[in-house]
Amino acid sequence: MAAGIDRSERSDRSGRSDRVPTGALAEVGSDRSTALVTGASSGIGRSLARLLAADGCDLVLVARRGDELERLGAELSAAHGVSVSTHAVDLVRPDSAAGLLDRLDATGASIDILINNAGFGMRGDFTELPLERQLEMIALNVTTLTLLTRRLLPGMRSRRRGGVLNVGSTAGFQPGPFMAVYYATKAYVVSFTEALAEELSGSDVRVSCLAPGPTDTGFAAEAGATDAGLFRGDVMTVDEVARIGYEGWKAGKILVVPGRRNRLRALAVRLLPRTSVVKAVRRLNE
């Protein structure tokens, strides 16, 4: 197991289901595809790892908590007969992500599927939240995601198989007072994914953004948002969100928003005046 540590486990505008327009998409699991999953020790990342293993994919699991990764790896290897390697790496530091890929390259490993799930959020007044932690949020949610995608996508493209599933959020569809940096990072994920999907249209490489709404993970507790209006009432389970996102990616959908309520909210954001949307989000986050 590689040394290091990873800080995160999270971590439609219209709810549309855009599809890659052309290309015979290779079946997941054929020829023993290998998937790298970040933030894999819990939450959506863990559920996605289980779905990939059930499809026969070998796995490279990355997160901060090595003990949790090892337990998950042993479970999936025993249940599905797949090869699993675990790496406790702190992806908040982009040099750690680059080092991980260098080590994988040295072993001759080829990553066919990248699941960019690692990320975290913080709730509070921007001027009062610790600056260093907010910069770490940008590093993990944006810089590391971009680095991993840039390093791994050329190989997928040359092999004409696999692709990338970025885990964003419905937070990416509007500004978020009192979670300003988090919402901004997820806006980047949505925009980045849509742009890449267009660049790769007509190829056999799938690029999708899973944009869940409130989900029953450890995200709210870590972000200090358990009492926020956004997390009151029903929230989706991680297994529901992961299944919908994974099936959407396999189907070639570019933007996947799980849950009818979340899709309606995403649509409303497009139709309402921007100033009204920002004030409404402020009320939810206060």
C-alpha cells in the first residue's frame, strides 16, 4: 500500500440526459478494465467501487483512511474475484496525486476508468473560515481532479475505452452564500465535465458529471452543515446516488442529477432570477 493520506470522502442545470452522440462504447468490465476511485473508503465512492467490482473491474482505491480501504478491498476481491490495490494518499496535496500516478505508471498499470469522487465542503462566513482549509478545498475539489483527469485521459483516448465520472453536486448550478468556495468548486466540476464531453464527442471515451443533491453521507457533518435547511427532510442514500450516476455514465449521459426533486430544483435555478436564487440558497445555508 502506498504511503500518505486523503482527506475526503465526498465529497443539470436542467436535469437533462445528454448522450455521447456517436461511438460504439466498450462494455465496462470487458478485457478486465481497471478503475481508479478517489474518496473510496466511504460514501458515494465506496458504493461506486462496489458497482465497478460487480461489473468485473479491477480497482485502484484511494482515500485517506487506509484501514477502511483495505477492508473494502478484501471484501470486493473475495466477492467478485477482482484485483484490488489500496493507496492511503492525501489528495489535498496535488503532488501526492502526481506521485500516486507515477507509482502506478512504474508498475505498468493502465487506468481505464477514473472516478473523481474525493472532495469536501465547509459552511460558514467566507471571511471567518480558515483560509488554509479553503485553499485545500480548492486544491482537492478542483486541482487534483484536473490533474488526475489530464494525466489519465490521454491513455483512455488512445486505447479507445473507458472514461471519467466526476462527482459534482447540484451546488454547482448556482452561487452558495455561506458555502461560497464549495459551490464555486462544484461549478467548475460541472463546466469542466461538459466541456470535456464535447471535446470527446464522437469518441469511445465517456465523460460524465454526477451531480447529487443532499445525500446521506458524512459530508454535512464534515462541512458543519447538519443543521442547514438543505439537509432537513428526506435525503437520498449513497447507494441510490451511486447506482444512478454509474448507470448514467455507462449510458453515455453527460450530466446526471439523481432524484426528481433535485432535477426540479436544478430546472428552477435556470428559470428564476439570479438574485432570487442566491437569496434562497442563503436561507438554506444559514
